[in-house]
Amino acid sequence: GIYNDNGNLYPSSLILDAGTVDTSTTGVKSITISTTISAGKLIWLVYVADAAPTIRSMPNAACMPILGVSAALDTAPGVGWTVAYTFGTLPGTFPSGATALTSVPIPAIFVRASA
């Protein structure tokens, strides 16, 4: 799915629930969506799994530390959010109480823009 940012580096309102992707077989999974995102706008890509699929992940050091680092200046910058959620349709507003995603697996979710 895709969520707007609330202006404070936290997901807010749902832009798109992209539906279900079958993960019962191996290999790259892709879907086609059609939505317009304004240039210069921060959005959040999310996923919810109903099983334990193998998700390709990115090393923390390869990710933009958008949420900064702790006061201790450790090596685990915040690169996103994680929150417990029961599999199903994405909520209209991203759940509150998420914690910063600071360690692997950091899911590798990609988009391809078209002109």
C-alpha cells in the first residue's frame, strides 16, 4: 500500500491499498497500480503479510536514515516504521504507536514510475 506523510515523518492517510500479492511461489513479485503521486511529496510504502514469506531486504547502511539516529549516535538509524497489524485490508489511517525500523529485515519494496 501507499500512505501519505503527516508532515512529521509518519504515515497518515491511505492513498492506495494495492490488494493481495500471491507469495506461495518463489521469485520476484510485481503488480501494476495506477495512481498519481505529486513530485516532491514524501510517501510511505507498506506491506502486511499473512504468512512468513521470504522478503528481500536492504542492509541498514544502504537506506536513507530519514528518521535520524539516536542520541547515542549508534549505528542503527531509523529508516522507516514497523507496527503490529492483523492481515487484511489496510486501514484508512496508518496505525499509531509504530516504532522506528532500525534493523534488518528492512523490506525491499520498489516502484517504477511511468511518464
